[in-house]
Amino acid sequence: MIKIIADSTCDLSPEIIEKFNIGVAPLTINIDEKLYRDKIDISADKFYRIIEELDKEPTTSMPNPSEFLKLYNNAVDEGHTEIICICMSSATSGSYQSAELAKTYFYEENEGSDIRITVIDSKCMSHGSGWLIMKTAIYRDKGIEYDKLVKWIEHFKKQVKHYLTVDDLDHLIKSGRLTNASAFIGKILRIKPIMTMKKGKGSIVAKERGRKRVLSYLINEFNKRVDERYTNFIIIGYTSDIKYAENLKERMIRDTDFKGDIYIMQMGVAVGTHVGLGAVSLFFLEKRSGQAFDNLLVNSMYEFVDKTNDFIDKIKK
């Protein structure tokens, strides 16, 4: 069996992590000069209750390579011989580099080992990497072999569509995404910025006035962009307001033809530090323009991967 490992910014629920036996390396959060491991030493709910009372803006740091090394060794002790480690975008965190360094340490300590470890830069954030990890785990449990899984991830990771909207504009100011003037006007007009991922980083793609228009924008974008063949589940994320996420789920059921599973999961402390209170997000697989796989059956994964490999090989030639 293939072991899947991630960092804590994947923000998958404890139930999903347990179901798919996913190893998680926690990021560290500095809150008023005290260090906390994401989801271990402090819960998301507790963090969101105190965030407005903090003296200093919290900061985050990548998992120590020792955390990933521990997970690699634990996987081997469990009897796994193949490991896929999927990390958040290297453009926003050092988790990928930390996992790669841990991989080097592993082979130095286990010279000649036949254990296979692949570390993947997901180019995603939060439940974006979570979506990719879940999809990988589902295919793994259907018997898809290691090399084909890795190629599938690398081929499709940039199609994991992210949408994130926030209520707390102050955190976007501190991250450099908005100017003070823009935020001031935004607060007066109740403007909600909507972000997506571009080249591995968050980027504002739209601004809507009020939550109802934000939800309508997300629904319209989903209907226009979703790849129905491979999106058999979506993830809705939230920080502090679960009712906002539930409203989006209700709109998805009412205003789209989507019939798959809809998961609502909370964003953890590491992500919440940067987006603040009242954030909500949506994740699914986006169709690729000009994609050459229109006639493939969704349930024929083996055939799909083989054709994908042939397609990639032709491009390389």
C-alpha cells in the first residue's frame, strides 16, 4: 500500500485523514511569542476566538524536516514501501523544501534502501492541496499503482481550482494583497475580494459587494469551469462562520447540476492566520481548454493514465 503524507495546510478533516491514513506534518504558529503546532497544540476554533485580541499579528513557519522524516520512518514501520508526499505551493511556503530535505536525510540514514519517496509541489493552498490529496487517496484505494498516481498528480495539479473570499480585509493588507486605501473603500462599500491561485500564489480575480453576490459569483464560475468527469466531490472551506459555508452548499445544490459529495471543512490555524475571520472557499477540478481526453470514461482510470502518459511522451518528443 502507498502511504500519502501532507503538511497541515491541506486542512482535511480528522475523519478524512483517518479514513485514508494520511500522515500530516504540522506547521508552527507563533502567537504572542508562544509556538503552537497547527491542529495539535491549538484548535482552529480556539484560534478564531482569540485572533482579534492578540497583541501581535501571528506568524507561521514551515514544518521542520524532522517532522517529515518522522512520518517517512513511521510509514516504513507500518510496512509501506512507497510514499507520496504532497505539499502546499512552494511559492507560499517552505514545506516542499522541508519535505525534500527530509527525503535526503532518509536516504542518508538508510543507504541502499529500496523505499520510494516522491515529494510533490502541489501548486495549491489549503483545501486545494486537500482536494488533490483526497483524489489521490481514492485512486490509490482503487488499486492505481505508484508511478501512475504520481504522473496523474503532476498532470492535473494545476487544474485544481481555488476560490477564496474574505471578510477581514486587514489581513490582506498585511499580506500585501490590498492597499490601505483599497481596504478602507472596500469596508465602506462592503466589497469582498475573491482570490484564486495563479502561478502558485494567491491573486485577486474579482471583487463583489456583499455575500450574496459573492456566492452568485462562485456558483457562476463553478458552472462555467468545472470538469464534470473528474469532479465527483468538492470541498467548501471556512474559517469562523460555518453558516456562510452552509449557505454556499445550499446554493450549490439548488443552482448547479452537481450530484457528487460536498464536504464542508474548516481552515486550520496556519491558513486562518493569513485570511482571517469570515473567509469561505471553494475547490474543484477545472476543465482544461483544448484537453485531449474528452472521450475517456471516468471509471476507466487505468486506460486514462496510459493515454495520458502517451500524450505527454508525444509532447516531449
